[in-house]
Amino acid sequence: MRKLVRIPKDADLPLIGCITFGLIDRGTNLIQVRPISGCCLNCIFCSVDEGPKSKTRVTSYMVDVSYLIEWLREIIKFKGEYKIECHLDCCGEVTLYPYLVDLVQAISEIKGVDTISMQTKALLLDEKKIDELAEVGLSRINLSIDSLDPELAKKITGTESYDVNRIIRLAKYIVKTKIDLLLAPVWVPGLNDKEIPKIIEFAKEIGCGKKWFPLGIQNYEIHKFGRKVKGVKPISYWKFFRKLEELEKKFNVKLRVTPKDFGIHKRKMIPLVFKKGEKTRVVIKAPGWMRNEMIGVAKNRCITVVNCSSSVEDEIRVKILENKHNLYIAKRV
């Protein structure tokens, strides 16, 4: 049985430091907002091995709206209160968050927020929820849809109950609201090659990309702790972009999009508080996302401690292994 760690406003867990929940600043005007972790699908290429059939993930997290907003306001003040994009995503499916509409509304009221976007498979959305999100200020939905063929879509999502025809109907509904729609399929070589042109035609047909771009096609990659598609070898990004170039010419639509195309630009990043190789003491505050991991806290940051069997409230000494973008991983010493 998977554990659920609820993170209330008075929690001992800071919202910077852990990739699974909270806020991530990668040195641009885009801030990733992760209110929840976990997924209701079992996508065969999932980069983080999430979902009901996960073999590695043992904990899920859910953060209180007011706590997220408190931290988000401070980060935006530091980065500059102008042209900020808040991107709602998670290690899994963000629409699992039961307070999603409240969160979007609260974000829209923060000074400097220009865009609120969301990455989703849309399985838990319906017309009513889409209308509510449009009303409170959601700017764009990046819809992950990898095949229009019902059987192939079930295979890719690893979920027999997945109904792509319902997702298609929701996509047609979204474009009629104030929310912009971008289709973001993962191109898996040899698996959904024939589906990519169909998805491009569908995006053009229904009117995706009213303000931004209609498509954000992603290249299949293999990740260390993710799932690998049997018999599929990733192609190089050089080959991938060549394929996109060919499709651009065929369909007369821009497919090679970059962060700059979405107004994403460099912005000062929250300073690191630990250096790689540094040793420090942390207080264990929660179980980790994977087996034999715990989450420790020091200097108002979360630190994932690997190969750790300590108990909550234990104080231990660790060595920082990774610190990129204030996402800290350490081992006990």
C-alpha cells in the first residue's frame, strides 16, 4: 500500500529541494508548481515509473494550497514580479490534485504572474472542470496525447480503461474556451510513427494554438528510473529534428519549438545553499519517493537521502551528491 504524505501549511517540509513536490526554479521566468505526485495511468515510457503498476515508487505527496502560494509569492518576489509563467505539472498526473481550481485561482491573483499552464493526460478532466479552470485563469493546457487510435492509446497508457475518444472530445471542447490548447505527444520510434501526422492534422483541424503553438512533439528518451519500451531504441535529437522539419514542410506548421517561443527567458535563480560534496546534518522528516529513501531537512531545504533506513526525527550526517536547480540528493556518511 502506497503512503500518502500530506503537507499542510505548518509542515516541517520546505517546498524547495525535492523533485516530487513543491516548487522548482530552473533559472528562468517559468516556475514549476507540483502540488501532488502519483498517477492513474501506467504509460509504457513513463520517465519516472509512476502509476498503479509502479515497481519503484512507494510514497505520494500532496501540498496544501495556501502553503504552496506562500512559498510561490516569495520566489516570484525574488525573481521579479513580471512575466512569470507558473507551470502546473507533477511526477505523474496533476489533475489528481483535488484543489486544482482553487490553486489556479490563487496563482492568478499573484502579482507578476502572466501565464498559468498545465501538463496533463486529461483523464480526470470533464467539461465542468475545464469551464471552472478557464474561469479562474488557466492560460494553456499541454495535452499529452500519443495516439488517436483507441487500441494503441490503451497500449501506450498501459491502461485498458483509457478512452482516447473521450480525450478527443475534451480537446475539441477546450479550444472553444478561453484556455489555449497544445498537443504534446511523445514520438516513440516504430510504435506511433503513423499517429504523429494524424495528431498534427487534428491539432490544425480543431484550432489548437490560438496564442502559442498548436504542438509540442517530444522525443522518446530513456531515463534511469523510468520505463523502457521493449524493442525501441531512442533516436538522436539530430534525427528527431530532421523528422520534425520534414513534417513542418508537409503540414505548414511550426514543430521545432523552443522555450523562447513561449516567452521563457533566463531569470535569476534562487541561490544554492549546499555545494556538491558538502557534508551537513539533516533532520529526517518524511519517507522518500522510492524504497530506501528518506527526506531530510536542513537550511530550509528538502534533501532526498538515498540508501537510508533512518526514522522520522532522526538527525543524521549526509554528503550532498547532487544540487542542480536546488534539487538536493545526498547519502548518509
